[in-house]
Amino acid sequence: MNRNWEKRQNRKNMFLAGAKSAILTAAVIPVLGLAVHGLNKLGTVRVENYSVKNRFECAYCFNVPESNKYYYSTPIIFGDALNGCRQKEYYAASPWATYSLIAGAGVAGAVLYRRKQRQY
């Protein structure tokens, strides 16, 4: 009877470790998205149609309008924008990647907890 209780506690703790890992990853992803967004504006590029809303829409929504999936950038050299070098660039974000990363972090947290328990 004591063995069954131990197994249930280990499963519960393994689930909690996975949930903590997934929640932490879900909290870190938007912070990293904001950092990348801010760094792109600091570069030597003039951007048009570049918004945080569109970036996060691409990262979390499956039905994104095509016009919200990209922005235009123009390189700036010596303070002048290069005419004719306007490029269409897509946001490096996908809901498939975002949700897979969160789920993968949850599974990894649970597996690491289980390995840690087996060592002792």
C-alpha cells in the first residue's frame, strides 16, 4: 500500500515539474519576442508595417491574414535609405513552433524530474 502511494506521489510531482517547465517557457517566449522586436528597430534598417501586434499574432494565431505575416525593410547606409532595396521579410514566428516549444519544455521537465528521482 505504501508503494502505491509513493508511485502516485512521484507521478504527481513529475506532472507538476512538467507543468512548471511549460509555464516558465510560456512566460519567457513573449519576453524574447519583445526583445527581438526591439533589437530589429535598433538596427540600420528602416521598417514599414512592423508591429508587435503582428509579431505576436504570427506567433500564437493559426488564421493570420497574409498582410500581417510580413513587413518591409529598407537598408540605411550612412544615414540614407537605399532606394529600390525594399525587401519583404516575414516574421520569424509560427504558432506550430510556439506551442511545440511549450509542450516540449513540459515533457522535458517531467523527464528530467523522473531521471533525477531515479538517481537517488
